[in-house]
Amino acid sequence: MYLFKYRISRYLFFLVVAAVTIYFLFLVREVALSFILGGVLAYLLFRPISYIEKKGLKRVWAILLLYLLLLAALTLFFSFAIPAIVRELGQVASLLPEYAEQLQIMLDKVEKINMPEKVNEILNQNLEQVEKSIYQGLNNFVGSFYNFLNMILALIFSPILAFYIINDWEKIKEGFLNLFSPSARHDFVALSKEIDTVLIEFLKGHFMVAGFVGTMVGVSAALIGVELPLLIGILSGLSNFIPYFGAFLGGVPAVLLAMSESLGQGIYMAIAIFIIQQIEGSIITPRIVGDKLGMHPLLIVFALLAGGKLLGIWGMILAVPLAAVLKILSNWVYLKAVEKV
């Protein structure tokens, strides 16, 4: 009886400490964001740094070497990509008045159509709703500008924090494991290895697939003669991180932009995206990603819809890996519960 009460009190104490810690991190979330991003960056870079370290280089120099290589790669990429992106954004700005004029012509045609009074009333209500959504979007944009600046500062500091985290990786890991009992430590290590394997395979696979899709869509847009091929390729690659819905989210803007130039280009763009997505879905993804997440498609769709509902586009991007981690944790809890029965 005493042992049971001791365990209950220990669990309650742990839950209280965890709740207080989470609340404190919420209060200082702007500061904690830098540490979270630094931790994520350290997690992503630890493997290549360990590989360099095995070649005989000390860890500090391995970190600095990898940072220099990444900086050189980013500089090379942006030296070519940034001017092209700025040029295409300038094209977008120059095309906006033309698209606004086309939209106004379309609205004028709709107004001239003789419709029942009830239908006109419904259309007017929807137009008012659209206007409210636009104003609300602008208001949210202005309100989120401060958060954007905080994100920029977090991105600047995260590589510095990642440097210290990677350099003291074993000490941090050992200090964290010392919070647990020997048996719980063993379970935590086994569980973290399983989660680590799933996350790394997911990231590697989807980065490669997104790169393939973005490159092929951008090249196809350039060959067809669609304007803004670089932005189209980047949008298609980024949207491909969202399973199932990514092809639609990235493909529709590309097709609409192509159709604004000519119907033929729109059809060619749609066919190109369809072929690329078929190659990606039937050949590339099964070979690179496969079934490493171990999740049923229905569970993935549910996770995507729930993530989109809670956190928007970021929720859809993070939904699948988080669902995979929760699946591993739930399986572990279930097995532990069964063992004690």
C-alpha cells in the first residue's frame, strides 16, 4: 500500500513539474523558440558531424567545417536563385493590375446578367464576406509582422545554439537520462531510437521527393513557356511535403497561371503535373519513402485534416511526423499496460 502511494505521489509530482515547465515555456515562448530551432538544427546536423568526426577531425572543427560547407552551398544557391526570384516577383507585381482588371471585367459581366433577386442577394452577401476576409487577412498580416521579426531573430541565433548543443551532445543526453530511473532510462533510450529512425527516414525521403517534384515542375513550366517557372517549382516542391493534398495545393496555382496566358499552356501544364505526380506516387515515393511510417492512409488523412484545422498549413506539414511519433508512443504505453495486467 505504501509503495502504491509512493508511486502515485511520484507520478503526480512529475506531472505537476511537467505542467509548470510547459506553462513557463509558454510564457517565454519567444525566447524558447530560438532554443527549439537550435535543438531541431542540432538534431538534423548531428549525423553528418558524427560522420566527419569519425574521419579523424575533432568535433568543434567538424561543426565549423559543416557550417562553412552549408554557408558556401547557401551562398551559391542564393547567388543564382535570389536574383531570379526577385525578377519573378517583379513580374507578379506587374501582372497584378492586369489580373485585377480581368477580375473587374468578369464581375461587371456577372452584374449585367439578369438573375432572380434572391440570387443577387446571395451573391452580394458572398462578395461582402470576401471583402471581410481580405480585410481580416491584411489585419492578421500586420499583426503577425512582430512575430515574423521574432522568427528572424530565432533563425539567426539557432545555429549558434545548435553549435553548443552538438558540442555537448553526450553531456546533455546523459544529464537528461539521469532524470529517470535505470529501468525507465532503458525504455526511454529504446523508444527514442525508434522515434529517431522514423523521423530521419521521413525527413530524408520527403526532402528528396520534394526536390524531385519541385525541379521537374519548374523545368516543365519553363519548357512550356509559363511565366514564373522558378516560383512555380519552389511552390510545388514545398507543397509536396503535405501528403495527398500537396499535389493539389502546388498544382492548381501553376495550372491557373498557365491558363491565364493561354488555354493550351494550361492543358500542357496540367498534363505535365499529372505525369510528374504519377511518377512520384508510383515509382519515386515507394522506393525512397516506402512504408517506413507504418501508418494506414486513413490515419494519415485524418492527421492532415486535424493538423490543418488546428494550425493551418504548418499543422498539415507537421501532422504526419507527429502522428507517427504519437503512434509509437501509444504502442509503447499499450505494451506497458498489457505487461502489468
